[in-house]
Amino acid sequence: MNANFPLKKQTNWTSYDREMMSLALNLAEKGQYTARPNPMVGCVIVRTDKQQPEIVGQGWHQKSGLPHAEVNALSEAGDKARGATCYVTLEPCAHYGKTGPCTQALIDAGVSKVIAAMHDPNPSVSGKGFKLLMDAGITVEYGLMEAQARKLIRGFVSRFEKKRPWITCKLAMSLDGRTALADGSSQWITGSAARADVQKLRARQDAIITGIGTVLADNPSLNVRAQSDEPTTDEDDWFYQACDIGFSQPARILLDREKRAQVKAKIFNDDAQVFWLSDNFAQIQKENHLTRLSGFESLSEMLKYFAEQQGMNNLLLESGHQLAGEFLKQQLIDELVVYVAPKLMGNQAMGLFDLNINKMQITPELHLLDLRRIGDDIRLTYSFESNNS
């Protein structure tokens, strides 16, 4: 946070404040498949000048280029927004992009108070939205359910605080911890329900990273596909709706140092941007949806490029044990999602990570975040403590 930040974090919140911010956070999450690369944001506008508080407007950021959460909530509130309190999950923007600044919309609507969960993590803009609101005579407070808000937009936060996107590594393994047979084949370890669940995981990413070994062995498309026309849960239903309202496929990033891939590979299909990284490209070359890149000295430098030059917040690593091992060795994995199938593949098959560990004291420490059954498989979600401290 910059030294000129205009206000201090508040800590004295009422139960009603928490209830309204919880609602705003739930609204924000509706944008998980379509808001990217923008952060998910939710907003609730409340009139408190009556005996009982009244919610007069609700909104969330549905898609990049469309109105932000505050504008949608103000549109629903209409004239009732004058004198009202605005609960919003992220500091209102103060700049012109594809849409106008939300700060000005709030000022014009005449709200009297803005309560934000967190400030904007971008140091070049953090606090500017708050200051504009305060200069207009609006009371501003922030810090309400900040941890939950940061978690919701953790990729956006990572881009500015870590200078790289949030990295989720997805792997599928047998019960005996194997990810592929000795010849590299791995289709299919998990069942259809787990593979459908992966589509939702992919849909939340700005890009999917893989290596040439995976492309040569499996020839994956690495796109998002609706696996069924019959959603069975509310989450499924929202995912299918997102696919129908202009859903944007995540980009693909192929690491191929020796340029062994063939352009006829499925990863190069034309429904999403593809970044093909190789030491054998002379310079950046762009051709329709394909961008050829070279010259990165390390994985960290590559990730910094995608954060700063491409504005990516969340990347999904779907690769074999060698590339996954390299990311792990360099402490570049923030979250690990493992699908465990009820199969045994034997000791000749490949493991999860290509690692050389000879002491228990140096084994990576993980923290279990979630465990659930997906069809006949089990999905385990872990965070890496050392990477997220």
C-alpha cells in the first residue's frame, strides 16, 4: 500500500454490516467464469434511513467490458441510491477503461457512505478511488471481511503483490500415486464426473500452461467443454449459463524449448489465444490467435511477462511430472488440485512430480483446503504454505 493511502482500516463492524458484505461477496462470485481478466466484484446498496434497513440495489461484474458491479447496483436502486450506503467487495475504480469510473457513478448517484472489503492491490491506483469519494463528501470505510475478499480475487492480488499470476496445478493420479504409464499415456485415469469438474476449474483461468511432453503424449485440446446438457447442481447450472453468455476460452501456453510441436496439434485450434514458447523462435511473432515467444531465462520471468504484459491473474498448470516438478522446485505453485482415481497403475508408471528428495526435513509442506467425492474419484485441494505466507 502506498504511503499516501487516505484512510485507516476499520475493525468495528456490526452483524448487519457483515451480512451485507457476505451478500456482496456471493454476488461477486457469480462472475467467476465470465469477469476475467477483471476481478470479481459484488455490490449491495442499502437505505438505512428507515426503521428497518432496505436493500435497494444489487449488482455484480458480469463480464469484461460491461458495467461494473457498482453501476449495476445503482441502476437497480435508481433514485433510492441517494443517501444510501454502498457495500462493495473492492475499492471502486477511479479510472477510465472500457467503462467509466465507478467512483463518479457513486458520487453522481448521491450515496452517503461506501464500505469496501479491501483496497485495490494495484499500488498505482490503490487509495485513489477512496480519496475521490472522500473529497466528494462521502464517508468511506474499508476492511470488512477483507480476508474473504482477497481470497475471492487472489489471482488479481497475486499479480500485483507477487508480480506473477496465481498458479494452480491440476493433476490426476491413481490410488498408488501414478499419473501416467511408462510410455506417457494417461487417458483416462479419472472418470467422467471428475473430467467434467475439471472443465469448471479451467473456466476460471486466464490461461492453461502445459509442456511439449503432454502435447506429444495426449494431444489435448485444453479448452473448456460442457460435458452435459443436464446440470445436476446449482454450480453446474451457473457454469452452463456462463458458457451461453459469451464465455471466453482461456488462453493456452505451450512450453516447447526445441519446437517439437506440430501446428496440427489440438492445442492450436483457433477458439483461443495460444502462446507458443520455444528457444528456437527468433523474436515475438503474432499470427491471428497464435503468438510465438522466446528469450525467457526462467519460469519466473515467463510468469512475470504474462502478469505484466498480458494482464493474467490465474493460470492452471496441466502437465506431466517433469514440468510440474520444475514449478514445484521453484516454489511457483500456490494451489494443488489432485483427482484420485480408484485405480492401480504399478511401480513402472510415472509419479506426480519429478523431484529428488532424500530427507524428510526438506519435503514440501501442504495444507488441506478441501476434500470431496466427485463421482467415483476424490478431489483433494491443497495450498503450499511456504508460497502463500
